Amino acid sequence: MKTSKSSGKISRNESALESDQEPETTELISNMHQGVSNILVAVRCRPLTKKEKEVEDFKTVQILDGKLVIITEPPGPINKRLNEKKYAFDFAFGENVSQQEVFNKTTMFLLEGVLSGYNATVFAYGPTGAGKTYTMLGEVDKLGIMLMSFIELFTRIEVLSNEREYLVKISYLEIYNEIVRDLISPSTGYLDIREDPDKGITVSGLSELVATSPQEVIECLRLGNKRRTCEPTEANQTSSRSHAVLQILIEYREKNTGIETEKATGKLSLIDLAGSERAANTKNRGIRLIEGANINRSLLALGNCINALYEANLKGTKTYIPYRDSKLTRLLKDSLGGNCRTVMIVCISPFAMFYDDTHNTLKYANRAKNIKTSSERNVVNVTYHISKYKDIINELKKEVLELKKVLQKKNSPKNLDGFDNADKYEGQLEGHMQKEAKTKKMYFEAVSSWDELQEMMLTRECELNEARFTHGNDSNVVVSIEDQLGKLKKSIAEQEDKVGRMNSQFENLEKIRQEMQARWEDLPEDLTKTLKITLQQHIIMLSELENEQLKLHEKNQLKQKDIYIQILQNQLQNKIDYLENKGTNTLEKQALHKPKSLNQENFFLKNIETNNRNKNFNYRLQGIKSKITYVKSEGSLPPLSPKYIPTKNSHKKESKIPRYNQKYQEDISPSSLTEINPIHPYSSKNIHKKGKAKTKRKAKKPFIISNSEPESARPKELPKISDKFYMSPYVKRSNEQKKNPFAKPYNVKYGVMIRGIEKLN
Ligand SMILES: Nc1ncnc2c1ncn2[C@@H]1O[C@H](COP(=O)(O)OP(=O)(O)OP(=O)(O)O)[C@@H](O)[C@H]1O
């Protein structure tokens, strides 16, 4: 036998179920399992008995397509025309349908549920002599639903015994004249029907027999039926005068779980009702009449309950259901509207004399089929197999995740009305951007000031050199310039500190900005977009600011190169002059020029060496380029190197390198360089403002330093200026951020000049 351990489902019986059941049954079963409908109504019409055929062989009932019941009013003296009514049911079984087929279609599918903790009820309803007992209990060799259910249940339990421990208990009672009696132990007397909050409807004191095989149940039923109140009536020679209720309780517990599991209980109620009858037809008298009244009373109550359930279903509202009107309805409370899957097998007779009963029965049945109830599993103590716990845990995990998401959404500002928090976040960003922009500007200002100080220092160094050359080392002018240089160096060091502070301030602000961005993730999508766009604009603005600074710096670098070229040209020219004069001039001339030229030459060579060793010289050249600007714009003489001081011999110099001749003569004319101004007259931080050395400039003709100089006119080799000046990493990053402004920024130093400061340190 094939079993499925993991799912606990019954393979053998499922396949048996599939093979035995009609497709429409599968649909009905599916509907019942889904709770679409919890009541299945089947009609079974028995054949005419011999006796009936002798009286009247007209059949009032016809079954079509296994679902349709056509009832025809027998023709009489008044109604000559045949009057037909049609009713459709879940199943309609004709007179030739076997017991097995009825069981397969109406009861077999319930058993799986019963074995898994659901309640199910099958009851036969109908007028007396219509075949209820035949259907439920059966006859010799024609077993009814009760016995077939037992046989099937025990077969299934055997299959499932590897996984579950089952306990089967049976009780058998009758309701006779509104009295409940135990059919297994008749000595228990009359019993009470009670409603237990946990167990549902129970009969107190009812004996329960633990059954281990179908044979035990057959024996029990045989004994019970002997005790059942049956009397011959006009309608039925062995008429059941009571409602017989067989209940099968199935408890089970999962095996081998390793976990203490709880038990589940399924209950199958199989009911053979007493026949509904009309006193007129039965011709009962005395006790039979009272029996009939009680039977009809309980069946009437059953009919009323079915009606009420039908009405409630139509209205979709809660309606009072008169279960308490009879013992039967009290007992069937959870078989009709409660926690139960119910099958009502309506037995009818085609005998013409029972036409009215048959018709009324069909009307009830028609209402009953519209009842929908909600079925629940009896989970007093639910037992699960270990594999099911895994599924449950996974489902619970999913549920927890979903709930967390819901909770997050609920707590998130996204759910606050619209953009309640938009102002707050926009305000924060605005404030932060202002801080960043301000800090960045302050940083650039600090660097510019530092640059200016560097420029001044270079100027002073040039002046110092000149002063030493002109006035001697101990002169007042030299001492004064040395003093100024000392102060300048101190200011430069302070300015460097300031630049460093500004830089780290900006870095901190950047971190804060990143934290702020992270907080935006939980905001409404539109708000996040707005904030990101605003931030993007801000970053672009910063980049533009940085680019401007870079452009300025590059421009200065070019000018510095030009100046440097010019210095080299001068050196070269001086060398040439010196060599030319060496052979032709007098010894006095040589004495006059040689020391000066050598002095100048040493000064610049020293600077070139310094430049090669570190980049200080670059910064000093930066200072020089500023001077050029002054020279060009103001026509003032730059107080630069002694190189530019003309020789007293003012004859036109002829370069031996022809390509330099013209330019050199234009640039350095003797008349324009007769005097030098040792103090830069326009420096904003001119510490010599009040100095006595302030003199008026006389020279008008400045150097013409132009970047438009043809390439061929430039010296082939220039002192290298570090690549780092051509592209700021910050600008690089900003360009990337233009593409993706929210890309994670990598760790860089900001600005080009700060690097220079580091080098200096
Ligand atoms: N489907 C059937 N095929 C053949 N015979 C049937 C069928 N149904 C009922 N009978 C026969 O009809 C007679 C009456 O049936 P049964 O006793 O089951 O009726 P009942 O509804 O239980 O009546 P009551 O309510 O009075 O107990 C019996 O002799 C039974 O054998």
C-alpha cells in the first residue's frame, strides 16, 4: 500500500476515491472543502413495491441526468392534465442505482475529512416507507451507508496507522417521542442533549464503544437495531418510529513527531430519521398517532430549521434558527448550520398515493440545498506532523515579514498625510547646502589668501636678494625685509592651519550629508526625488565653483611657466653676454659684471634645484604670475629678480640664438629697467607701505609675457609642474556625480592647493 508520509494524505484511498467518484462529485467535494457549500443534497427514489404496483403502477417520480427530479401529479377526477414540477439536486438517484454508488457519491468523500478532524453528517430524510433505513442501514447483502462507512474507515485507518494513532468510538441512540435513548446500553435510561462550548452538541451519559474492527460495529448495530422502536404501520410494515443516530468519533495523534502533540477529533454522524407521514395516510390511532405527531413535530422542526437557514442565507444576515424546537434539531444543530459537512439523502417513493408527501419532501430538500454553512476543523488540541510544523513556521515567518512591512509603512513618514514632513526635510537640506557652500567658499578664500602670502614671500625673497646685492647683508633694508619675511612665514603657517580646518570642516559636512541621504530612503518616493534633485543641483554648483578655481589655477600655472621661461632666457642671455664680454671688454667691465651675474645665476639655479626637489617653487611661481598681472595692467615694474636689472652697458644685446633675439630685445630694453622698486606697490598686504624704501617707478615698459608665443619659440624643456595641478580629484568626482550624484563618494582630498600645503609641510 502506498502512503505519503510527508503530507499524511491517503494515497490508496485517494486513488480509490478518484476512480469511484464521478467528476461532478469531485466538484461538489471541492466546493464543500472550500466552504462554498457545506450541504450536499441527494434524492433517492426507490422502486415501487410489488404491493404498490398492484394498486397503482403510475410513477410520480422520474429521474433525469442523475440530477433532475420530475414529479408528476397523478391524474385524478379533477386534474385531468398532468402537472409536472422539476427540481434539480446535487444528485438524483433512480430506482436502479446501487447502494455502493449512493455511498460512493454521497459519503465516501467525507471520510478523509473525518479522519483529519472535521465533522460530517449524513442523514436520510423522507416520508415513511421511502427507503431511509434501506439507504442508511441496508439489508443483507445490500449494506447501507453506515456499514460501508465503517468498512472504509477502518481500511483507511490501517493505511494511516504508520503516521497516526487512531481511536474509534461509536455511540448509537434513538430519539423516540422526544426522548433520547441509548441503543448500545439501554439501561442508561433517558438521556439529555447538551451543548458543550468545546465539544459542541453532546448527549450526556451516552455510552461509547471503542471499536477496533467493522465486525464489532456490525454486531453493535445489529443489537442496537433490535432495540430500536419499529412498528408496523399502514405505510410501512417495519416502520422506524424513531430517529436513529449513529455517531463515530475518531480521535488521532501524530506518531514519531518528537514533539508533544495534541489530539484531533472527527465525528461522523449517520442518521436514519423516522419517516414523515401524514396522519390521514397512515390511518394511525392511539400510540401510533402520538408517535406520528412527535415524529412529525421533530421533522417539522427540522423543516423549520432548514427554512430559517435558507432565509438567513438569502438575506445574508444572522437569523434565529429554531434548533431547540425538538430533540432532533438540537442534536443536529452542528450538522446543519454549524461546524459540519452535511449530506442529506432525501428518500422518496414514486407511489402515486404518496405524491403529496413526496412533493413536500422535495420542496424541503430544495431549500436545504441552498444552505451554506461554514466548516471548521475541530482543533481542541491540534496535532501536527513535524513536517507540517516546518510549513507552519515558514508561513508564520512570511506573515511576520508582511506585518513588519505594514508596520514600517504605518510608522513611516510616507503614511503621514501627503508630504507633511516635506518642509522639514527640505529645510534640513537647504540649511546643510548653505553650510557646505559657505565652508567651501571660505576654504577657497583661505587658499587664495595663502597663495597671496606665498606670492608676497617670493617677492620679499627677491627683494632681499636684491637688497643684499645692492646694500650689503647688514644694511637696514635687508634687516627690515628679513623681519617682514619672518612675519610672512608665520602668517603663511597660520593660513595653512586655516585651510586645513576648512578642509576637514567640509569633510565633516559631507559625512552629515551622506547620513541625511540615508534617511531619505524611507520617505515618500516623490519627496525623495525632489530632495535628490535639489542635492544634485547643489553638488553641480559646488563642482562649478571648484572648476572655476581650477581654471584660475591652470591659468596661473601657464603664466608661471612663461615667467620661468623668461627667467631662463635671461640667464641664458646673461651667460652669453658674459662670454661675449669676456674677450672684448676691459678688466674693469669684467670686474663690474662678473660677480653680479654669478650672484643672479646662483639665485635662480638654487630655485630650480628646489623646484626639482619639491614643489615649493611652483608656489613661488604662483606669486610671480600675480606680479606679471600687475606689470601688464598697471605698467609698473615688477620687483622681481635682479636678473631684470639692466647692465650699465646699455648697448643692444644680440643673442647668439637667433630665435630669441627679437623677443628678448622687445622685452628687456635698458631704459625700462633702470630702477627697481624693492617693495611691491599694490600688494594688499603690503607690509612696506610705510617703509622709507618706497620709491617711484620710472620704468614704463613691462615684460611682455604671452601664452600666445609660438611653440617653436619656447625652450624645449620646461621644469615639470606636477600633474596634480591639472585636475582636482574633487572635480573628477564631481563630474562622476553629475552622472550619478548619489554614487558613494570615494575618499579624496579636496582642491589642488591643499596638496601643495601638505607637500610644504
Ligand atoms: N432503493 C431501494 N431499492 C429496493 N428496495 C427499496 C429501496 N428503498 C427501499 N426499499 C424497500 O422499501 C421498503 C421500505 O423501506 P425502508 O424501511 O427503508 O423505508 P423507511 O423510509 O425507512 O421507512 P420508515 O420511515 O417507516 O422507517 C423496504 O422493504 C425496502 O426494502
